[in-house]
Amino acid sequence: MSPIVKKVAQLMVGIIFMYGIYIIVHGHLTPGGGFAGGAVISGAFILLVLAFGSNVMNLKSREEGSSVVESVAILFFLLLAVLAFFIGTTIFFSNYLPKGNIGELISAGVIPLYNIAVGVEVAAALFTIFLALVIYKEEIST
Amino acid sequence: MHNLIPLFIVIPLASAFLVPVIGRLIKGFSKIITLTAFLCLLLLSLNYIFLSDFSPIIYKIGGWEPVENIPIAIYLVLDSFSIFMLCIINVMAFLSALYSVSYIEKYTGINNFYTLLCIMVAGLNGIVLTGDLFNLYVFLEITVIASYALVAFGTEKEELEASFKYQVLGGIATAMILFSIGLIYWYTKTLNIADISEILQTSEDHRLIEFSQLMLIAGFGLKAAIMPFHGWLPDAHSSAPSPISAMLSGVVIKAAGLYVLFRLFFNMYVISFDIGVLITAIGTLSMVVGVFLAIGQWDLKRLLAYHSISQMGYVILGVGMGMLILAKNGNKTLAALAIGGGLFHLVNHAVFKGLLFLNAGAIEYTLGTRDLKKMGGLYSKMPVTSVTSLSASLAISGIPPFNGFFSKLIIILAAVQARFYLLAVLAVVVSIITLASFMKFQRYAFFNTSAPKKVIKEVPLSMTAVMIFMAVLCLGLSLLILPDIRDSFLGPAVNVLLDTTNYSTVILGN
């Protein structure tokens, strides 16, 4: 890609990434949440790969990394749900953290944590799918 | 004890995502964790079937109590019918995973295989446990998406084509199911199955509900591969790896297709005679046409796959007759006999068809072919495979004292007593043709003199052990015919379907 595309991508990626994080952490207050924010974050990564390109070997190692992150995020989500099992309440998926005041950023108990786990999971999963497609195309052409 | 129900979904899901993280670092971890997880599930489900007091256990996720008797939480409902299905699912899952230990070595990407298998089991357990219509849809998707990937696991041309066909037809089925759920939600304003049932019992008939019933029959009929919707099954079941074929044929078409059909049409909708006729008709159709399609096949696994369609016909025939009798306010013991026969055949089919697919896998493992014409003389070379497949073949063709005989006998007896003479005759004829086609399998695979020249050995221990255990199960399940044992295992499950309105009153009453 040309230097213009690279520079613009560099400038935009940070903002897109921040916006994704904003949507994820405000998931319990505003429309959006883990899935939407995760998709935005993965968009930032995809933009970088598109603008700068990369050789197949590099992409493969990145794909492995992102698929590990994906699995870890799901395990974290599951852990949050199962923790409720053991901490006093003994109810699966119960909201065991203090609820806080309605409308504040840190409120609604575990729901923001679930949103963060879903956000990381979706970002990693979409990025993995994108990388898998790119690697497949590269392997076909060589 | 009641708090353990979510473990049926948590354990396989956790092991599914531990495999790609830790399995990368430690070789063999995926096998150990999957087997451990499935063993836990097996013990858990056996614990429930042996220690249950036959009253449904209701688990409200998140601890949300109903407000003014309107359920808010997603319910997990463990009643006798669910326990019955859970046992089939988890026993078969454990045996398939054990069988895969040696079988899967010839493939690459073993970690992916175990991850997908765990996800599939999590979805199946969820389908059987959930008491919420949309949640049912989500678990259904989890199951079938995992099975799309597992069918394509060999990534050869044939497997990919089968998987593609399965995905297209499965996608159509999913769309119809989702549309139907949407219609029901629009009409009743709730998604809880018990709540819907209560609303439907008090409201008058509506075209919308009839339409949603037909959409559900088409959608779940596609998942269960009942006759007019069976196009994907022979390809998908024959090209998957053999333990997966055993899971797909033994469990997935039952839990994701038949279980849901029975549950929704008995416990959610008001039972109607017309729907009973429709279900019995498609059951009979798939029973008869399936076996005629099967007998001409030379691909071993394809032959078995067509027999799955035919044997599912028996199950639907039994339960459908029960539905007809119930809809006409007929004799309840007769309805119980018909439904009991159907469910008995369901568990029997899971065992003997699972075993037959594992036998086919063992033959493919040593010979590298599924073509019956290229086999022969395996009786002396692979004695364990031969003997176990003989017992499974006798069971599926209904020879006493194997389990298939008794379940078919009950279905035929019920048909005669309910004066469906034509159905009884058809069931007998289909059974005879089944025997003929399995004699062909035995003759060409094991007792033929023109043996292939390859050096053939019996398959590894983990595979033979599973096959022997399932052959013993083929005989042992005949015990379900004894009244005492039947009343403690099969009877409660039949009662759930028989007392159609009891489901909603019990769940909403709590």
C-alpha cells in the first residue's frame, strides 16, 4: 500500500480501537456491548493487516496467538459464570458483585465483566477468521 | 444436588476451550481432558437416572424468581424424559471419545476434533435440558455448527461436499425453526415452553399456531432426517469420521430432531389429531422408503445411514400412534405402550447403530475402504469386529434375544391393539427387508472367501473394548422389557409425554 494509506491507517487505528473499548465498557449503559465493540476492535486489527500487509509466516503466528486469546476469553467468561456457583449464592450466572448506582460506569455487578470477556472473544474470533481467509488465499496463490 | 444441572453444559464447554489453550503445549492433553469430562458427565447422568424421584427439577438460571407467576429466568428443566435422553447422549459421547483415541490418529488437527466434539456434546445436553424456546434454538445451532465442521473433518472433496449440503439444508431448517419460534412468540408473548403451553391450552385454535406447527415439523424433520427431508443424511453420516458418524446417527438426529419434536408436540402444543396423522404418516413413509433405499447400497456407511432413516421411522411410528390414541381420548395404557415402544427403540437404535458405525470405522481403519465389494473374509482376521457387528446386525433386524426385537415387538403389538393393521404389517415387512440387507453386509464383509490380499490385524484395544461393551449393551438393554426395570427407566419418560399438560403445571407451580 502507498504511504498515504499507511499513514492514515496508523492515525485511524488508535481512534477505532478506543471507540471499540468505549462501546464494550459502556455495554450495560448504552446500546452496543461486547459483541458490537469486539467487532469494532477486530476492525482496527484488520485495517492494520490490510494497510501494511505481512508475510504468511508472520500471519500464521499471529493467528495462533489470536485463537489462544479467543479460547482464554471464553474460559474467563465461563469462570465468571461458574464463580457464582461457589461464592455463597450457589446459583449459576447470578450477579454476585455489588450493583452500584444506576447509570454509573462501574455498576451492574458482573455484567460489565461479561461484556469485556465477550468483547475480547469476538475481536479475537473475527480477527482469527480474517487471518485464516488471508492465509488460505496466500497458500493457494503460492 | 439440584445445583449440579448446569454442569451438563459447563463441563463440556470448559473442556472444549481448555483443549486449544493447554493442548498446544502438552501432547495428549486433549484426549485426557475430553475423556475425563465425558466420564464426569456420564457419572452425573447415571446418578440422576438411578437416584431421581421422578419429579422434575427446575433450575432458574441467574436465580430470577417468577414475577406474578410469569417466568423471567431461563429455565433448565430436568424431568424423566430429559434424564433418559441425557443418559443416551453422555454414554454415547464417552464411548465415541474412547473409540476416537486410536481412530483419530490418522487425521491431523486432533485438538480441533476434540474441541468440536466437546462443543457438540455441550449443545446436545443444552437442547435436552432447556425449558426455553429461544435457548433451545441457540443450543441447536451450537450442536449443528459443530457437526458441520466435524462432517468436513477429513477435508477431502467428498467430505466437503457432504458438509456443504448439510449446511445448506441445515440452514433452511434453522430458518424455518426460527421463523416458527418468532410466530409463537408473537402470538403468546413468551418464550418459556411451560408458559406457552398454558397460554395455548386456554386460547382457541388459531391459523398462526397451525402454521407454526407445520414449520416446526419441517424444520426439526430436516434435523431428524425424516423421509421427505432426508437428503443430507446419507452423505453427511457416511463421510464423517466413524466415531462422529456414531454420534450423529446415534444421538444428534434424536436429541436435536426427535426429542424436540416430541417435547414440543406433546408438552407445548395442544395435542391434535391432524398433527398426529401427519407425524405418523411421515414416520411410516421414512420407515418404508428408507429401507428400500438402503438395500441397494454398496458403500457400507451409506447403507447404515439409510437404515438410520428407516429406524427413525419406527420411533416416530410408535410415538405417533401414541399421539393419535391420546388425541382421540383413547385407552391410555395403549398409548403408553406405543410411546414406550418408540422410546425403547430410540435407545436401542442409539446403541446398535452406534456400534455398527464403529464397526464400519474399524473396517475402514484396517482396509481403508468402505466398499462392500472390496471386503471379504474378515471373520478370521478381525474376530472382535466380526462378532460385535453380527450382534448389532441381529439387533437391528429384530432377532431375539437382542434389544431390537423387543422394541419392534412392542411397537407392532401396540399397532395391532390400536387396530392400525396396515402399520403393523408394514413394520414387520420393513424388519424383514432390514434383515436381508444386513445379511448382505455380513456376507460380503465377513464371510466371503475372496479375501483382500492386504495383511490385516484386529484394531487397537481402545476400539475393540468399546465395541465389545456396546455389543454387551445390545443384549443388556433387552432387560428393559422386564416390568420392574421398565417402570424405573422407561416408564417415567413415557409418563412425561403421556400427561401432556402436567409439564406446564409442574413447572409454573414451582
